[in-house]
Amino acid sequence: MIINDIRPIMKAAQPGVPDTWDNLYSFFLNRVRDNLHVMLCFSPVGDKFARRAMQFPGLINGCTIDWFLPWPEEALTSVSGKFIDEFQMACTEEVKSNLKLMMGHVHVYVTAACKEYFEKFRRHVYVTPRSYLSFIQGYKELYSKKWAYTQELAVSIQVKTRCCRGGHQVFTYAQPTYVTCGCSCCCCCVDEHQRRVITAADRL
């Protein structure tokens, strides 16, 4: 199939060469060698890259190596925005913008700390773009977990206040909640749950 398809192309490119099977196959291999490009991506983390380079010297001798420089802080902030902008959070847009800037700054700071660690202890600690994406994903998962916990505490406050029949229910984050039903244990319980809700919300 390949030989039949390559025959008119070889006749046009090399009209004086006989279209034998060997010539056609050799012409096909030469075209593949000239036009096929393979990109191999290796992470410097761990010893796999060094081991593969020793086992396959062609990776060094027969390839063009492009060492990617660290991402600038502006690019890191832009990447974090792609994930944080669509993430639902109980905060203002200003807080979200500061969060995106903080994420980029933290990655740059960790990269600088890795260089300092190498200068002191002569040991490499690599921080790659994959590490940055994992950092953003980890933050989103932790935020969702803590927010769900805060919501559960808010629901528990409502349940505790409803147990006090005839009481006046007050829900506020600025001051303690008390139920005027004469049940001191319920009042203390509601106040404690609200304090935990406020503390959890502040941590978010």
C-alpha cells in the first residue's frame, strides 16, 4: 500500500530513478527521516532522566534539547486565574485577585528557596509546572472541604435552636446567639457552634 502510494511522488521528485521496490522503500524512509519530528518531554525530578540518558545516549547526541526556563510570576498568576476565576468561593472579586497573586508569588518564592537549598546542601529539589498545578488543585480541594464543614456547622446551629421550643431564634455572625427559653445548656451549645462557624469562616 505504501509502495504504491509513494510511486507517483518518487517519479515526480526523481524522474531518472527506476521505480523498483527497493528504490521506492528507500525513498519512503528518506522522506520519513526528513519530515518526521518526535518530541520527548522529560521531567528532571528524580533519577529517571539521568538513567534514561545513560541507557540511551541518542537522547543527548541525536536530539536538540530545549531547557525550559522557569515561568515568570505574571504567567503563574495568569494560570492560577484560569482555575480560580471559575471556582465558586464565598468572597469578593478583590479577594480572588489577591489570591491569584499570592499563588504566583508562593511558587516563585518556593523556586528561590530550592536554589538556596542547593547552594547550602548541594542537593537539587525541583519545582515544575506540574507542581504548581498540583498546588492549585490542592488548594481548591482543601477549600471545598473546609467550606462543606462550615456549612455543616451552620446547619447544626439551626437544629440546636429549633430544639428550644418557644424561643426567639437569632442568627448573626457579629454577636453570640442566645435562645430565650430558659434552657441554659442549649444556649451554651448554640453559642459554641456559632463560634466554631465563625472561626472556620475566618480560616477560609
